[in-house]
Amino acid sequence: MKNMQMWRWVSAALLLTMCGMAGSRAQELAIQSFDGTGQLIFTALPTAEKYRVEWATTPSGPWKDFTETADAALNEIPKGEGGTITCSVPMDGPNAAFYRVVAVTAPAPAGMVLIPGGTQTGTNPDQDLGAYNLTVNPFHMDQYEVTQALWETVCAWATANGYSFDCVGASQAADHPVHSVNWYDVVKWCNARSEMEGLPPVYTVKGAVYKTGQKDDVTQSAEAGYRLPTATEWEYAARGGKENGRFPWDDADTIQHSRANYNSSDVNDYDTSQTRGLHPSYTEDPSNFFPTEACTSPVGSFAPNGYGLYDMAGNVSEWCFEWNPKPGSEDFRLHCGGSWVSTSENCRVGHRQSLWPGIPYRHIGFRTLLPRSQ
């Protein structure tokens, strides 16, 4: 795990230049103003835990902090409230020539990555999906789809602590994604994972922690425990910060077996794989659309997206929290991402599907998220 640092430097001599550059893009730390008295105002970042001010005699450094001075508080500037933060920087002495502000984020929980909050808008390349407008708060998300190994670890704890599951889950190996788990069991599993790790459970039924049975009146609370993403959160994360994209990766809007485990065909011109059918590395017969075993790949077998998330296209499709809002589909829960048996159109980041939540499907698994405080 490592801290993410974002900074911009400023000096009194360059004040007008820097103010002209103020105003921020996503994840850019912007100096709003810096006057001759040392009052420094900068834009807060939604992902920052704290800030520090550093100084140097030249813009290229070396940069030093205020650890050994009377102004040590400049090393631990709290994130505060609101959109800007003000601090007072000492202006005396020949060494105080250039300053910069560093925003420090807390390391993500093990096995998770930070998804920065914000709004993503754009237009999908395909007319059937159209425009999108996604707004989310920051959250941490599993880098990988939940594996069989993790599923079994949590289930063992859960069954010893009052939980019951309909499905034992299935997988090709411990490092493959678990599948054949219905939506109800997945939600209960999220609660169990939270309690096992000392976090508050998120899902309740009539005020009680959801642990048994198939209940449709499940409530998702704002507690800081593990939960499924909403379809909006899932899509926002899958896009990896890329605008107007069809797939999760940054460098192309086409899909091939070198990028994902899916069912290739020549139906769509954006499916340019040199091999067709099921992925040849994970099945003995790529032309067999209905193999007796699921043809998943080990999690993380392909390159991640811009946020560091793996398998956001293919391998297994992933349960989301909501019911399908479309008339006639209200009894189905949403899932996203496509799977090892999905054709290319179902692997697009803007494509959403839905199925009845009580059935364990061998092409659907999941990953979880943890909400992050503002």
C-alpha cells in the first residue's frame, strides 16, 4: 500500500501566474491564492485525509517540510470542511522561496483500491446505450472479484455465528472468482465479512441484521461495512476515469481475448479478437457454448483499468444491489460486467443486465466496496 500525493507549488513572485491557473480538474490540487503575508488558500480534495506544506529554494527542489520548526502544524493540516482550506505560511528567511501543498490519502484497505468521488458524464460509443451521468461519493472497492478462497473463509465464520446460506458456491480453483451464489447469499455474506472484521453490517430486514433466508425487503444502510455496489457505482468504477469509453481499458474501445475472458464472435465490429468462441486458455473446446464446467480465469489474469480494478469486463458478471427499474423486470436484480460466456456487447461498461436473485448462476459472482467518509 502506498500514499497518493498530489501537489502544486507557488511563490510570492509567481502569485499572479498561479492564480491564473487556479481551478481544478478531478484529483488536481489547486492553489486559490497566496499573498505576501503568507496566507495560503487551496482547494480541498475529496480523497485527502490531511495536507502538508513544503518549501524549497528552487521549483525543482529538494523539498523540505516544517518538522523541525515552530510551524510543525503545517505538516498535519486537517482536511476540514468545505471546498477550500486556509493556512498561514512563514514568509521570513531567505530559504522560504517556493512552497507547495501535498495532499496525503490514507492507504486503501488490503486488497482494495480507492475510487475517487465525483461526476462522470459522457456518451457511450453505441446508440443503444446513449449518454451517461454518474455521480458517486468516494469509496474503496475490491481490486479483484471475490475468490472461492475468500468466500469460503467468510462462510466458515458466518455459519458459526448465526448465518445460513442456500449456496455453497463453486469455482475452478481457490484463486478463481466464486460463482453459483445467489444475490441473497451474497448480501448476507457482505454482512458476515463486515462482522468478522469488526465493522458494522450494512444490510437489515425490519431493523435486524440480515443473516438467514431469502428476503426481498432488504435495506442497505449507510454503515461503513462491506456491501455490493449500486449499478452507478459499479459503472463509475469500471470506467476507470476514462470518458466516453466502451470498455474498461484506456487505450482502445475494442475487445480481444488478450484483454478479457469472454465469448468472442464476429457479430460486433469492436470484437477484434484473433480467436473466437470461449477463451481458448480456459476451455478445452472454445466452440462449446454450454460446457459442463464454468470457464473462469484466475482473478487478475488481465491488465487492470485506470483505477487498478481487474476483470471489470468478462470472467464473471457481478451482482449489484438494485432491482431492475424497467417495467416488467422489477423482480430481477442488476448485474454488470459480462462473463466468460458473454459476448462482447454484454462486456461493455455501460451495459446492465438483470436476473432473478434467488438462482445461483455459474456466470455471476461479485465484488464488494467499503464506503469512504467525505
